[in-house]
Amino acid sequence: MVTMAHAREDAGFTLSELIVVVGLLGMVLGIAYAGFSVAASGSRMSDRQAYLSREVGAPLEFADRVLTQAFDFDTSYPGLNPNRFAFYTDQDSDGNRERYVIEVVGTRLLVTSEEEGGGRPRRQVVWSEHNANLAAGEPLFRYYDMHGTQITSMGDLPGNAKRIVMTIVTEHDGTRLKDGREMFLRNR
């Protein structure tokens, strides 16, 4: 005769046991999904910070370094405007002037440099392919005199500009990012 105890051993898992296992499996998967979401969010934030550093921070740092050494403006064609600044410096202190042009052309942020006297050849570097200054209507440069008054007439720049505010606008993943830096023209 087969008793109930022997029949249960051969029957497999009970419904209660299956419900407990499925519930535990659901909890483990839920915790794993939450951990994955946090890691993915952190990765997106890290990507955004790296993008901001490359597209905005590095150009501002470079511009600050060379603009503080500027001792003369280049007003030759096409001249100076809110999205183009051309100037001379002797950054490497070799006695030869270097000419730099920092400008926005479409969605590109460019810096062009060359050394007078046959030194270093002309070089153009694309800082950013994703610049949004023109699209946002935000000037790359704002020029100020020694009293803090903004200079709007580009003809007044060479004799009066003592301070420049450079603002870079870019877009990343549909978000507009913007940062700027105030720079003093020490050698003027």
C-alpha cells in the first residue's frame, strides 16, 4: 500500500515552493536591475562631464593662457567681432610674435596660430565640431574697458579693451551646455 508520505516524495515541487522560488528570483532580478540603472546613470553623467571638459573646459583653459599674454590686436580683414578674436602674443618668449585667431565658424570652434619670422608654420586646430554659440545667439567674446563697460563698437577694441569674457555654448544629448571665463589682458 502506498501512503501519502511516499507519494509526496515522488510528486516534485509543491506550488508553495515554486511561489517562494519565483518570488526570490524576482527580488534578485529587481536588485540587479536597480544596480544596473545606477551604473548606467553614472556612466551617462561621466560621459557628460568628459564631454564638457573636452568641448568647453579645455578651450577656455587654453584661451585664458594665451589671451593673458596678448599684447596687440590684429584688426586686419576680417577683423574683430563677437565671434572672432585675432591677437598677437609672444607666448614662448623667443622674440617672435605669434598670431592667434579664435573664432566660431558654423558649428566649429577653431584656433589658428602662426609665428612671424619663419618660425612655426600656420596651424589650425578644431576645438569643437559641436559649438552652438551662433545657434544660441550667444557671442563667443564680450569685450570690456577698464571701467567694466562693455565695448560694442569693434573699432574701439584695440585702444580700450582690458578684459574679455569668453563664453562657449555646446550641445550634448539634446541638452545645451554653457560655461564662460573672464580673462584680463595683462600686457595691454
